[in-house]
Amino acid sequence: MTLTGIGIAGCGRMGAPMLAALRAAGFDAKGFDVRPVTDFGTLAPHMLPLPAFRDHTETLITVVRDIAQTDDVLFGAQNLVGASPNLRSVLISSTLSPRYVTDLRARIPDHIALIDAPMSGAAVAASEARLSFMLGGEIRDLDVHQPLFDAMGAHFHRMGHFGAGMQAKVLNNLLAASNTAMTRLVLDWADAAGIDETRLLDLIHTSSGQNWFASGFEDIEFTRDGWQPDNTIGILTKDVASALDAAPDQADTTLPETVQAAIRALGPRNQHTKSS
């Protein structure tokens, strides 16, 4: 199977740099988004209107926000599964409920290969083509599509059957949400104690409290944001909800629900001025 006709649906903060990385690697990749083409700067020439995107796309990568938008892309307003004559594979790179993802197999014709390929690393990693992908699907399908992941990422974790990649991703993001909530709380408490932010983050990076959010605090674009329904902090609450949706029967969900509430309560954090 030759990888041609690559299409990315959802060219936002993650999808746009993924499209750029694929094109830089020489793939015939095009994008589609509901926003105007003029919003995409240097990528604008590679954005297609819906009819042309349908005709172009053989391998579809979805990077939209949530289940409702994914349903629109696959079956609803865009209907790429039903209206793309050459569609051969669908790669789900949004972070969604594993239950929803697993159920897609029964909704999409068998001749279309399905891979769940959620990623981690934030926009900074997407722009540097060093994302971490958590992959689920048939081994032969993963092998065929590996060149795409190689172009966009640096770490690849094959988790098992279709749906296993998404299950691993929401568990990973549950930890990320926990680290986010606790790191922000720790920094607020440090402010109250008069401890310099940079010095404390340097300490955390080399000590037992080390975590991705704290270690990348100056590089990750959303570390100082407050919760908004449409920003990355807001997406974390959605990701915790996805993990909760796939929680084992009779699981104690008190801690994840507490983390979710703490994320939702976050306000903006002021830009730090380094002390001498």
C-alpha cells in the first residue's frame, strides 16, 4: 500500500504542525478545516475545500476536538467515510473515549483500515515533529502507516488492538491532568511562601517531584492558562472525562473526579519575572 492522498481533518494547534511535518517529509498531504483558508498562513495553499478534500483523501487523519466533531468528520456534516471515493484508512489522532473509538469498527466499512493514533507532547512537540504516538490496530496496518508517524513523531508505542492506543492515551492524560493540577497548586503555595518560581521548578526537575508539566513549564504553551472551555486546560477536563468513561466496573473514581474539578477551577498564572 503506497501512502498517497494524505488528508488531515482539523488543522488547529496540533493538526496544522502535523500537516506541515508531513509535507516537509515529502508526503502529498492536504488539510481541511471549518475555519477560513486565510487563517492558515503558509499552509493556506495546502488547505482544500470539502469536495476537493473528499476526492483527494485516501488516508484520513482526524485531529478534531471531541466526539461530536469526530462524528461530523466521519459521518455527519463532512461525511468523509460515506463520501470519499478513495478512502482506504482512517487514523484517529484526537483524544476521545476509548469506548467510542472501539465502537467505530462496527460503523466503518471493513475495507477501510482503522488505527487509533492519539499523540502526546503539546504543540511545541508537534511543531518540532517529535510527538509521542500511542498506537492501536492490526500489525500490518501499523507497519504500512509507520512512515507517517516517523514524519510527525519521535516516540511510537504500539499498545495492541484497535482501541488500545486510545485507552493508553487517556490513562496517560489522567496522569498529565494530575501533574498539571498539583504543579499549579504547588506554585501558588510557593508564591505565598515567597519562594522563587524558577528556582523551585529547577529543583522539581532534578528531584522526586519531577513531571512533564513542571519540567516543560517555560516551553509548554498553556502552562499559565486558566480554564476555558475551548483551550488546552479545558481539553484536560474532557480527557479526564474520557478516562472516566472507560473506567473499570466498580472503580473508585473519587481521585480522577477531584483532579477534574481542580483543573476546572484553575485561573491564569501571571508571567514570572526571574529574581536575581
